[in-house]
Amino acid sequence: MNRLMLSALLAACTALAVPAHAADVAAGKAKAEDSCVDCHGDDGKGDDESPDIAGMSVEKFTKAMQEFQNGTRTKNAKMIKEAKKLSAADVANLAAYYATLK
């Protein structure tokens, strides 16, 4: 019985360690061109009103988008609106894309 429980536990840990969606940088770039460049620019550097997101870590970008989506971040109505349009796959793809920019 202990071997069965150990096998089940290892299988569950393995499943949790594998990301649910493999990020696609090209898809992230395409989504950025549709949704992000008006404020953050083609290079992700932003301007006086929009922050620089080029080179942002995947973790930090994802956390920020989740906070806009769940209402934790409330200071930017346009970002809240745009973030709520994004699927989890969109966020993963955008995060992967912006992480590649310098």
C-alpha cells in the first residue's frame, strides 16, 4: 500500500511541476502587437505614462497581469480592462515574449 501511495504522490508532484501551457514567444509578439504596443511601444520600453516591460521576468509579468485581472491592482483602468481580455495562454505568451526583449 505504501508503494502505491508513494507512486501516486510522485505522479501528482510531476504533474504539478509541468506547466499547463508551454509559452509561445511568437504568439506573444503577435498578441503584443494587437494589445500592448499602443502604450508600451514596439520595444516594450513604455513612455512617461506606461512602464518599461521589456526584459521583465516571466514571473513578475505574470503576477502583474493576474493582479490586474483579479482586482488587486486598481490604479490603471485601461490596464485592468486590457488584462481582463487575456487568457492564461495569452499571459504566458506575452510574458515569454517580453522576457526576451532587452
